[in-house]
Amino acid sequence: ERTGMLEFLGDFIGWLRIVKSLQIRIDQADLAWRAADVAGISAAIALLAYVVFDLLIPIFLLRLALALIAGAAPFFYIQRKRASRLGKFEKQLPDAIDLFTRTMRAGHNIHSGLETVAAETADPVRQEFRKMMEELALGSQIEPALHKLGERIPLIDLKFFITGLILQRQTGANMVAVLENLSLLVRERLNMA
């Protein structure tokens, strides 16, 4: 059994993991919030709701449940915004892949293709590819920048795109046909959904 300082450290590390996970979700929702602030505001909302419900509802468990639901409202909002943004990104991804493929077919390199996507698509695709181009401009290598893009936007179709680009860089294989098929596959899957 943990005691004293070790127990505190274990709890603190667990709290840090939760805050980090929440911050990732906030970033994916493209909200300019800090996870610790959201957690504090949620706790304040829950406490305030409990005090208000204490005056109106005599049943303790019902008061507690309603206060917890009220306190969870910011988390539900973040989740909704995140799902909406990722859904929009997913719908735009086939067009972005097509644009990238056309650039590659015209004889440009991967960097130029990514730059074209960052310049000529709509948000949120443009926004995320611009972040990646900024990382590249600051000296990051292309593979780590692609992996960071995949972490920021956790969509399986984007991961296939990223894997295709990395394989193309490593093997020199012609990925244009593969990317065209990926674009078609994503469109068909979205239509079925």
C-alpha cells in the first residue's frame, strides 16, 4: 500500500495524465483553452450547481447527479467541437489528397505538394498543414512533422496518407497511384457512412 509522498506523487502523475489528455482533446477541437482552467471551471460549475440544486431538490443523489452533469458541460462541449472538426477534416481529406497527387504528378516534390495543400485547401485541413509547414520552416524533418500531424488529427485515413508519404520518401516508390486509390477509398467510405 502506498503511503505519504509516494501516494501523493502517484496521484499527481495520474492528474497530469488526465490534464495532458484533456489538453490534446482541446487542441484537436481547436479551442484556445488550457486544460487546468477547464478542470477548475468544471469543478466551480459543479459546486455552484450543487448549491443551487440544494435549494430546489431534496434528494441528495439527484442533486449530486445533476451537479456532476452540469460540471461536465465544458467536457461535452469540447468533445462536440472536436468531433465536428475531425469530421470536417475527414470530409476535406480526399480533396486534399487529390490536390497533393496532382502536384506530385506535375513533377513537384513532397514538400511542394504539402505546401500546395497548406495554401489551397479550406480549414481545418489548411490550418493543420500550415502548422506542419511552419514546423518544417523552423528546421523540423519531414517525417517527425508528418507524425505530429497524425497525432494532432487522429484519423485512420490521414495515417494511411502519412504512411504512404513516408514510404515514398524511404523507398522512392511511385505513390501517386496509391494515393489516388486512397482518395477514392476515403470518398466511398464517407458516402457509405
